[in-house]
Amino acid sequence: MCKLKSGTVSYQIEWPGLTKEEKEEGWILPCVAEAQSDLVLEVPLAIDLEG
């Protein structure tokens, strides 16, 4: 689960396992989302591989 900061996604399924509140806050499920534009994502649990 990550937060969509900018851009647009669509889903192949109608409601991809997020609550209404999560969707309103900008959360997406990238494993089932299809990018419709360039995206900027916030990934809270990402591991910094360069640090």
C-alpha cells in the first residue's frame, strides 16, 4: 500500500481492497493499479537500498 502524491491510476477491478477513507486519503494498491500517467508515490515502508 502506498500513497499517490501525483498522477492517475486505474484498476481492473471496481473496488481494490481499500476502505473509502483510504481511497479519499490517496492510498493505492500498486500491485493491482495501472498507471495512466507519470506517478509520484510515497512508500512509507520502503527500504533505502542506497543508504
